[in-house]
Amino acid sequence: MTHPIRTTREFFLSGKFLFSRKLAFILWFGLSLLAAMLIIVNRNSSNNFIIFRHVFYHLRQQKNLYLFYPAEYDDVNLYGPVFSILIAPFALLPKIIGGFCWVLFNASVLFFAIRKLPIQKNWQYAILILSSNEMMNNASWFQVNPLIAACIILGFVYTNNGKEIWALFFIMLAAFIKIYGIVGFSFFFFSKNKMKYILWLFIWSFVFFVLPMFISNPHYIVQCYSDWFHALKEKSAKNTNQFLENDFQDISVMGMIRRIFKLHWLKDWMVLVPAMLLFGIQYMQFKFFDDLRYRLYLLCSVLLFTVIFSNGAESPTYIIAFPAVCLWYMIQPRSKFINGVFIFAFLLTGFGYSDIFTPYVREHIVRPYSLKALPCFIVWLIIIFQIYSGRFLKTDLHRNSEIQKG
């Protein structure tokens, strides 16, 4: 008779737990709902969710969506007018129930997106398990980042499957909520029917532009888009100019450089221009556009680029980037170097703000220097090199899914 304790110990030591469907489900949803519950119980609500609820009510009242309303909440809204439609069902519910449902919705849609990735099911479960702490972190902030990550991934999935109508639905939804969702256009070259792709780009752009007009005034909605542009511009400038005072923002490559080297004068474009040139190098492998291995590497690169080169990136924003790190790791031929890079990313990015590190390390090293961005930046550079050099061709998407030791 097999001893249950010995069996459990062997299960975890072997690494097989990373491919457990049940564990993936429990950790992904359990930790997210637990984080939401702790915030709601201790504070009665989340400031972010209160802001989101008021986007719907302010739009109905035709108020400026991007002003500060100190009597209602702290901070300001930075999401597009179409967000008012998305948040409406949750805003109409009682605050606490709406908050729980909002967290569950975000966790569910990203869970669905990861499960749609064209990789082995066991690898999908591993990505969910390895990213569950980052999902919990996002849930404690009640942020919309999991939806944005899901939209980018689903944009990739449906483009890969030749379903442009759904690909552009998700890409444009992300872009009309949070502007950097437009990175989904990176998958344009994977489409077999580019004219159809462009057609649905315009159709969904029109739909999402006019959709909020059904619950408000068309002239007011047009003004909202103008207000949104100015709000984003002001927020970007604020993140750049106040990076020393607020180390919860600008957790990016630019923020990391500014903080580590005290380069107060560093402008975002000084980093973004060479970063975009490096990103463009990936498309030089045009003869491999139909190769799923190349496409998966580019997906990882896009998800990472979206976060690490945004001065608006916060800790919960990394639920967009970290699943990409996990996906990259799962499709790699194993080596000590690859294992070491992933462990570094798992600890510093995944747990850099947790109790794994002492309060001193968190508050005086990791956060003040935006080090959460460092492992993701390193992985992104490795991906660029692997694509440019053709190393991605060594990837075997059908190999045994057991964790291989370097």
C-alpha cells in the first residue's frame, strides 16, 4: 500500500504538481478571491473599484470622466469611455458583491485566454500555477490588467486560427479601454487575410467608439475621447517627472534606469526608440511567420514589451508580463542558464513585493529601483536574441511536458 505522505512528497519533489489541473484552478481563483476578500473586509471596498463604478455613473450624468472627485475616491480614472459599458453590470450590483464579481470576471477571462494558447494542456496549467501569485497581487488592486492581457492573448490566438473577426474584437476592446492594447496589431502579419483583418479593425473601432453613446450623449462622448487623450498625456508626464516621489509607478525599464543611475533628465523616448528598433528586428525572420514557434516567441515579446516600456506600469500590471515569462520558459529547451533566468524572474518579479523578501529589501531596494522590471527586461532581450539568431527553431512544442533538469 502506498503511503499518502510519501506519495505527496514525491509528487511535489518531481515537479509534477506544476501540471496539475486542479491545483491550477484552486490557486488561480482561490488566491484571487482571497486577496479581494481581505481588501474588502479590512477596508470595506477598494479605491480602484470605486473609481471604476463611478465611470459608469459619471458617464450617465455626463460628467468629465477624468477629473479628480475627492468626495468619492482618490486618484483619477484613466480608462476609455467604452469601459463604462464593460463595468456597468458590476457597478449596478451592491458594492461588495460587485467587487467580488469583478475580480472573478478578470481572473476567468485570463484563465480562458491562457487555456486557449496553442500549446500542451500541461504547459497551460503550469503557466496558471506559476502566475497565480501575480494574479493574486492584481486582484488585491482590483485592476483591469488581466482583461487586457487576455485580450492581447486572444487577439493572438484568433489571428493564429484565422478568425479575424474575433481577433480584432479583443485587440480593439483592449485598445479602447487601455491604449497600449494596440500592441495586438503586432500579429497583423500572421493573418492569412489581411484585407479582412483591416476591415474588422475599422468595424470594431467604429463599434467601440459609438457604443457608449447608447447610454449617453454623442457630443459628450466625443468630448470624452479628447479628455482621455489629455489625461493620458498628463499622467505620462507626471510619472516621468515624479518618479522619485512615487515608486509605485513607472516600474519600467525607463523607471529602473532613472532610479538606479539618478538620471532625472532621462526622457522615455531615449529608451523607447532603441527598444522599438530591437522589437522591429524580430520581424526580419519573415520566412518563419507561419511557424508556430516563432509566433509564440513574438507573443511573449509583445506581452513583455507592453509592460516594461510603459511608464504607467505598476506592480499589478505585471500580470500582463509574467505569464509571458512563464510561457517562454515552458517552450524552452532546458538548460541551467534557462532555469536560472526563470528562477530569478520568478523570485524577483513574481515575489519581489511579498514577504519572501524582508521589509528592508522590499522598501529600500526592490521598489525604489523598480527592480521588478529587471528580470522581464532580461527575458525580453533573450527573446530578441533567440528570434534574431534563429535559436527559437530549437524549440520542440511536442516534447515531454515533465520539468527537465539542466
